[in-house]
Amino acid sequence: MSAAELTPLQRPTDRLRRRKAVNRGMEFLAWLSAAVAVAALGIVVFSVARRGASALSFDFLTKTQVPYDPTAKQGLANAFVGTFVIVGLATLMALPFGILIAIYVNEFAPRMIRNGISFVLDVLNGVPAIVIGFFVFGLIVVAHGQSGLAGAFALAVLMLPLVARTTMEVLALVPNSLREAALGVGSPRWRMTLGIVLPQTIGGVLTGATLAVARVAGETAPLLFTSSLVAYNTSFNPAHPLQTVPVAIFELSESPDPTDHARAWAAAFVLLMFILFASLGARWLATRSRRKLGRAAR
Amino acid sequence: MHLGDVLLQGAAALASLGAVALVVLIVYKVVEGARLSLSTFGLGFVTHVGWDPVHLKFGAGSFLFGTAITSLGALILATPLAIGIALFLTELAPAGIRGPVTALVETLAAIPSVVIGLWGILVLAPLLRDHVDPALHSALGFIPLFGPATYSANVFTAIIVLTIMILPIISSISRELFLGVPSELKEGALGLGTTRWEMVRGVVFPYTRGGVAAAMILGLGRALGEAIAVAMVIGAFTGISWNLFNPGNTLAAMIALNYQGASSGLELSSLIYLALILLVFSILVNLLAQLIVRRVARRQGLAST
């Protein structure tokens, strides 16, 4: 049926045509914004990969830094080891602490206190990383000097709200029927919590922990204050300041020497790959554990 | 009561108390570190423009200005983009690409700031200086913000970098809000013959306005506190310039860049004073976001009964 056969009332008016045009324009803008975000990710990852992959070598992964000597064969092994030690220690500090907070909030606390602690966790989550750096500087570094331990503590403060928050979310997903069943067969509350409820949440807790690791592995600001004045040897000892990947990237990027820039790109590439895989792994874990909890609920 | 119950509840309560104590301790330690500067300069520090380690005269004025202009700039660029992304993901995207695009946008949030900073200064900044900055200057040069472009490390680069960093925060919160709009309302609007955009403007936006404002505030909080990425691209200039293509500095970036070079106790204490200002901002931002969320929740609770 062509437009000519329509009655005047059925014929699209100019006004309708304009409304449809506005709609199409807005839909196009929404498509465009999504494309811009995906493109931004693609461009950043591609830039880092293109420049970083070519500077990547066996030496880069296994040899340590030799500052002020661009001709020496060197790598960032010391930074990789340092990041591993510091992030590992931070996880050991934040994980039990965060899980306990979540257990208290979800299983024991009255409603008022629950809201209060939630808010405190939000505030802690919102404190800029650089302020956390100054906090640990005042708390530990002024008296005892920089150390890997101080760096780990700073990162643990950043991880704590993330770990507590995700654990609270999964604890809330555990069906009450499980709790009632455990109490019903006469198990005390603590065994119900630790033996029945908590094991249900392992997937979710691991997801939270992985996301928190991915977040703090790339943190630079708090480590500048706590673990940046380093000797460039490879060391596992957190009593001394340890070099880390993000601090190394920051320092190398400020160097005028182009070979240092190449090393910064390679380090950024390794860090980015680690973080992308950790985030994707966490996402996969999350879907898996949610499916499992869903089954338990049925 | 069982001994185990007492132990577990005690440990859990202690841990929670620990979190509260941690926040109190953070505030206390930062105030303590800033005390020397607080007693020397008082509140005048906040507005004094200049950072002079030789004559020991410090002030936060130019960094407050830089922080305001970079975070507001980033917010202005990121908000419409983020809302566009959220609308795309909730209303337009075909089912097959919805999941992957959501994952990709959230991955953007996982990129460490030092990596964005490295990319910002070595790739983005030269590109903007050679192509975008001069074009903006010649088109919009009558506005003082778009002055002559000479430096590659400048405030505008910092704004773009911050936009990339806060975009995923605002868009993922907005997406969840848009998903929460009852489909009866949306279908009702469409059934009255509105176009999809008119439905969004008439139903989705009013329904989620408060939540989106809270999301913007959280994005602003992130932008205010970002230190490393901004430090790498902003060019470290102390002073006030309305030209976005000049270097500048922000509170967080100033701290990151000068902490190791602080030459006196007073300078270090003044840097901690800057951190104190940031801390106050971050707490205010959180309070404000909470307040908005609570008000919206109350209103929607009323609407649904």
C-alpha cells in the first residue's frame, strides 16, 4: 500500500517524521557511545600489546634491573617477585579480616550496626589510594622505614572493603533453609556458619579475592610511600622495600631514555595481561558459583 | 551459649570494629601528619595559590583549581557517554552482543592507572597535541578554555584520561538502574505510541534520575582521587590557567609527584594537608551519594505501595 492510498489521518505527519528522526538520532548516539568505550579499550590494549610484546624477552622476565646502565642485559624480575610477595601478603591480611566482617554483618549484627558497617566500608572504599599511602606512611614508614610489609599493609587496606563487600553479597545468597536445616539437626551456630554456610560461598569469595588482587596489583600510589626506595636486587624478604611492577612502570616512564620506555611498555603489557586474565577468571568463577548456589536453592 | 558461638561472634565483631577503627585511624594519622602545616598556614592554605619550597610558602589553591577543572571536565564528557552505553546495553543491543559489550566496558575499569598514564603520555598526548588541540583551538578559540596549544602534557589530556577511567563506573551503575525500571511502565509508554527515545525520556530517565546522580558523584569521587595517571599526563604546573591546553596539577597528582622530593618537614606536612583535603572530599562525596540513594529508595518505596 503506498502513501497515496492512506487517508489523511493515517498519513505520517511532519511531526511524526520529526519524532522518528529524533529517535533514530538518539539510538545512533547510544550505539556510538558503546562503540567509543569498546574502541577505547581496544586502543589502549592494542597500543600496550604492540609496544610491549616486542620488548618482551626471556631476559626481561628473568634478569633484574640495572639502573643507569642502558647497555646491560636487564629485566624486571625483581619487580615481578616484589609484586608477587607484596600482593600475596596483602591478600593474606585482607582475606580473613574481610570474611570475618562479612560474617558479622550478615549472620550476627543487628540491622542498625549492619548499615553502619556497610557505610564505613563504602567510605573506606572511597578513600583515594594516595591518601591510604600517606596513612601507612605516618603509621609505619615514619617510625620503621619503608618495607614490603608496609606496602602490603597499604594494599590490604584497599582490598578489605572489596573482599568484605563481595563476601557479604554471596552470604546473602545462601538460602535460609540451609541454615535452618543445620540448626535443626542440633549443630551450634558457629558450626552452621563455618561448616555449612561459608563453604557454599567459596566460589563467590574467590571471585571477590581475585577481583581485589587484580585491582591492587596495578596500584602505584600507595606503594610510592611505602615500598619505592629500593635496592634493585631480586628479594623475597618483605622486611626491605621491594620493587613492584607498577612503581617500575611509573619510574621508567619518567626516564628520558627510550630503552627505558620500551621496558615500561613491556612491564605494562605483562601487568595488563595478568589483570585482564584475572578479571576474566573472576567473571567465570562468579557465573559458576552463582549457578551452584542457584541449584542449592532449589 | 556455645563456646564456639562466643568465639566466632567475638572474632567477627572484633574484625568489624577493626574496620571502623581503621577509618578513624586513617583520619587521625592524616590530620596528625598535616598538623605542622595546619598550624602554620591555617585555613588560608586552602585558597593560597603557589608552592614555594624556598620561602616555605605553600597553598592548595592551584591544585584545588586543577582538581575541579579536570574532574568536572571528565564528568561532563563521561556522563552522556556512560548513559548512552547503559541505554545501548539495556534497550538496543542485540542479545548476542549484550554480554560481551558489558564485559568489555567493565574490563575498561580494570586497566591499572599507571598503564593508562603510560599510554596517555606516550601515545594519547602527542596525538591530541598534533591533531585535536589545534582543531579545538581554531574552532572554539573564542572561549578562554580553548587557548593556544603548545604543550602535549596538559590539562585536556588529563581530562580525557580521567574520562576513560570513570566511564565504566558511571555506565555500569546506570545500566543496573535502567534494568530496574519496571517493564509495565516502559510498555505502557510504548503502547501509547511513543518512540523509544520518548519512552526513555519520559519513563526511564525520571525513574532513575537520583540513582544516576549518585553514579555521577561516585565517578566524580574516583576522578578527584586519581593520582598516578593524572600525574603522568598533566605536566605539573603550579598556578591558575583557564587554558585547557596548558599544563596544570591536581591535589592527588601533586602529592604523587613531590612526595620523594619534599625538602623540608613543612613541605611534607603541606603535602599531607593536600591529602587531608582529598580525604574530606572523598568522605563528603560518599555521604552525598548515600543520601541520594536513600532518598530515592524511600521515594520508590512509597511509589510501590
